[in-house]
Amino acid sequence: MYQTKYHKPASVDEAVAALSSAEDGKVLGGGQTLLPTMKQHLAAPTDLVDLRGIAGMDAISAADGVLTIGAGARHADVAASATVREAIPALACLAGGIGDPAVRSMGTIGGSVANNDPAADYPAAVLGLGATVVTNSREIAADDFFEGMFSTALGEDEIITAIKFPIPSSAGYTKFPNPASRYAMVGVFVAQTGGGARVAVTGAGQDGVFRAEMMENALSSSFEAGALDGATVDSRGMLSDIHGTAEYRAHLVSVMAKRAVDSAV
Amino acid sequence: MTQIKMTVNGKSASADVPDNTLLSEFLRENLRLTGTHVGCDTSQCGACVVHVDGRAVKSCTVLAASLDGADVTTIEGVANGKELHPMQAAFKKHHGLQCGFCTPGMIMSGIDMVSRYQAEGQALTEDAIRHELEGNICRCTGYHNIVKAIEDAADQMSAPAQAAE
Ligand SMILES: Cc1cc2nc3c(=O)[nH]c(=O)nc-3n(C[C@H](O)[C@H](O)[C@H](O)COP(=O)(O)OP(=O)(O)OC[C@H]3O[C@@H](n4cnc5c(N)ncnc54)[C@H](O)[C@@H]3O)c2cc1C
Ligand code: FES
Ligand code: FES
């Protein structure tokens, strides 16, 4: 790993200041993506701004139909949180299925959402629940946040501070993990909300996470697996690689979507 | 450079480390605690797992500079003097190792999963053990004896807690 300068600010303002005065600064969340990337020399930030010294960044609370999870909440905290299990059990379950226990003890929701890996789990929940990404300077709707593979609406030096999830009447998430990496080959998050059904797909799309509209329409009329018969996604927008072809992934989306609806609580 | 002070296996350790020092490097090179192994260095194999503030983490994927004030336990810190930790004893009894390279990480992950499940009052089934071992790779054993060892150790580890009730 190349040399870098480590900072541990005590507030979001100090973190933003440290980032903006650095030549090429990067936020350090749980480090479970950034540090491996730095070790492979695929990233070489001059400065690392660790958010773990900021009090309250990992707070989890539910009020007025909204579950708020601080950006610094680790996957294991979200999986084990009684508040999350009560409000959106599918989200606790998703967090408990990310990577392995050691990754879950460090990796954070903010880091995962900021990174927008096309095979990551959290983006499916954020988009599938129509959540809001809260940053140091504004609030961004999920529909406007994810802009493509590893690309988001975040500006330079912008820090995610929390994610606000509207609590749905029911939701489910099912992923087909890649047998080697455990990342999603295809993961589908479904939610039944006041504004109709939402379906978000991760792992499969060439542009990262996306909403499956035909499936949303079918589920908005009837929120049951059978309603998805004949509702598909176009294989033309799907990833095709050594792990699976575009057609295979498109097929998996239908299968995972049905299982997600069946599992919804 | 960052000045850090942490507790490692109950003893205080302080040093001035370059900011890009990984915990695995700090343990092995500064403290000469070479029981923590580095198998892949790409965050996948789990040979480097240690406990930080009671949680299992991959020491090759944490900066030492970020751990000022942390409480770290490595494989060197789990035995009670000459008496093996029940997890170590169970690996020995069930032949849960061959070359032994993955073993420190397996033991640290094993202890972590047993404590977590016991704290939650959940049963650590064979299936759950296999699932929990997703981040620990072994090239030798085929895992069966590792799973048996963890199952057996879980029984041993619960014994004193029950006796105290
Ligand atoms: C072996 C292994 C298996 C994994 N399996 C899975 C899996 O199955 N599913 C899955 O979804 N993920 C998986 N991951 C990734 C893991 O979930 C990471 O924790 C996550 O992607 C990044 O979170 P982090 O907190 O570690 O972020 P970091 O690695 O610290 O940061 C990642 C990126 O986000 C930026 N960032 C971090 N926090 C913020 C913030 N608050 N605001 C703005 N930018 C920020 C950083 O600058 C960096 O660019 C795996 C990782 C490993 C090592
Ligand atoms: S050496 Fe750390 S996970 Fe392999
Ligand atoms: S015993 Fe050789 S790698 Fe596990």
C-alpha cells in the first residue's frame, strides 16, 4: 500500500474540512472495500479521513414511519439491531448476509452505498425502499442517487451521514450469491409501500442497481409471487461474464423476485 | 506517522507507526506475534482474523493507526497459561488442522461465533457453523473436522456459563 496520511476527525465539519484541504483525500468507512483496493494499488489517496471518531454516526432509530440508520452503522450492527428487525426485517436479514462475519464487523452502510458496487446488497434495499440518502449538505432520493456502476450523485468531499428508509408494509430480499465471492450474482429487493410495489435488482445490471418496472406494475396489482408470471427483465441490459450470461442473469431475476415476494414480511 | 497505544493480549503496546501500517503488520513485525497469519492479503482467506474490542476482524484489512485505544486479542492470547483454550483443544482432538496455516484464523473465528450465538441464546448448528465459516478458507482439511471441532468446543464453552447459573 502506498503511503497515506490518516485523519480521525471528531465531527462531520472537521471531516469535510480535512477532505477539502487534502490533495486527493478519501473517506474511510469500515475499510472493507477501500483498504483491499489500496493494497492492490487501484487507489492511492494522499489522505484518509476516518469517520469512526465522529460520535453518533452509527445511531439507529425509528420514528414516524421512518427508519434512520447512521452511515457508520456496521453490517453486523444493522443485522442485530432490534429496531431494524422490528421495522424492516428484510433489511436486517440483508445486512446479515453481506460477505462474512469479519467483513460484517467492520463494513458500514455508508461505505457500501457510497461505493455502489454493481453486486453489492445495500443499494438494492436503498432503491427498493425508495430511501433518502442524507449527506453533510443535502438529502438525495434513491432514484436520483445511483448513477451507474461505482458511480453516484455524491459530489467531491460529500459525506453520507445517514440513510432514511420509509417503513414499508412488507418487504423481502433474496440473493443468489456467487459461490466464490458471496457477492450477489442477482439480488432482488421487493417492497409493498403506500405508493405501490417497488422492485430493485442488484448484481445483474450493466449500470448497477435498477428498478424492474414490469415487475413493479404486476406486484402493484397483486403482491404475490404468482403475479410475476410472465413479468421479466430485458436481458440486453444485463451483465455477461465468466459467472453467468446475460440471459442466465435475466432468468435469475425472475426467480429471485418470486422468492423475495414469498419471503416478504 | 501516528502514535498509537493499544492493549494486545492484556498487555499495553504503544508505537509510532506509518499511517499505512496494517494491523497484521503491526502484530507480526512490531510485536513479533507471528501466530496471526497472512494468507491472501486480499481480505478473503481469514487466516489473519483477530478480535478487536470483542469482534472478529481481518487484521490485514484494518489500519493500525485507526485502533488507538483498542483491545486486541490474537491467537497467542487465548490459552490460559499452558492450558489450551477449549477451541484449541477441540481442534487438536478432532484433527481440525493439517498444515495449520489457516488454524489461527479458524480458532479466532470459531471463538467469535460461539460467543455471539451464546450471547444471543441461539443454537450453533452444523449448518450455522458452515455458514459462519464463509470467510475462512482451508486448503487442507475439507472442513468437516473443523466443523466438528467448533461444535464440540461450543459445548465445552457453554459448560461454565451453565454451571454459574
Ligand atoms: C471478502 C469480502 C466480501 C464481501 N462481500 C460482500 C457482499 O456479499 N455484499 C456486499 O454488498 N458487499 C460485500 N463486501 C463489501 C463490504 O460490504 C464493504 O464493507 C462495503 O462495500 C464498503 O463499506 P466500508 O464501510 O467498508 O467502506 P470503505 O471501504 O471504507 O469505503 C468504500 C468507499 O466508500 C467511500 N465512503 C465510505 N464511507 C463513506 C461515507 N459515509 N460517505 C461518503 N463516502 C464514503 C470511501 O471513500 C470509499 O470510496 C465484501 C467485502 C469483502 C472484503
Ligand atoms: S490475510 Fe487477511 S483475509 Fe487473507
Ligand atoms: S490446515 Fe492447511 S490450510 Fe487449513
